[in-house]
Amino acid sequence: MKRVIFLLGIMLLMAGVAKAQDAKPQNGPEIEFEKTVHDYGDVPYNGNGECEFRFTNTGTEPLLIQKPKSSCGCTIPSWPNEPILPGESEVIKVTYKTNRAGIINKTVTVTSNALKNSTVVLRIKGRVLEQPTEVLPEKKNDFGNGSPVNND
């Protein structure tokens, strides 16, 4: 009987400790993105490669964004340098250079002082269409009608 009471006491003590840890709110910045993937679809050659990723500081302290890192030089991020206060929203702008035809599948890694998700990977995808070929106008002969000259 003493063992049963002792075991019950230990279990209640452990449950109380676990509950005390859960009840403790964490104060700090949190980052929440509206989306983490942007699909350009089909983009014309040298077309608009800009997009935005909107986020909100859902925490209780100012949020600081460190320099985002892109997966290649053709993807250029820009971000707010000032702290984002709790409840405020901002954007990370990404520009993809569309001067090369083919599939787009790039990432931008965002690092911040957020408590839970201090690193977030943003992704852009799509396809840059082939560069249009220039059609040269047909050369006309000396007669101006575009017909070949027959010197027979």
C-alpha cells in the first residue's frame, strides 16, 4: 500500500512539473509568412521576375531579419533592415533574372531572431519561355515587288 501511494505521489509531481512548463508563455518574436512558394507560371524571356513574400511578426518582441541567402546569383532578395514590431507586416522582395530560358526552381533562405522558426526557406518556381526569334523582312529586288529577277 505504501508503494502505491508513493508511486501516485511521484506521478502527480511529474504531471505538475510538466504542466508548469507548458503554462509558461514564451515571449519573443515570431515570423509567419502568408506563403512560402511563388509560382511564376510561364514568364516571357526578359519578362517581370519580381515577386513578394509577405510576413507578419506574430510574437511579442521586435523581429530582426538577417541577410537572406539565395540559391544562385540569378535570384536577388531584398528585405527590411529595420526591426518589425509585434503585429506589423513587411515583405521580402525577390527578383529573378529572366534573361535565360528554362525551368525556375530557386530558393531564398531567410534567417531571423524568431523563437520557433528562425530559418524559413522561400521557393520560386516557373518557366522562362524561349527568346522570340526576330523575323527579318524579305529583301526586295530593284523593282520593288519582292519577285526574283529573271535575266533570261
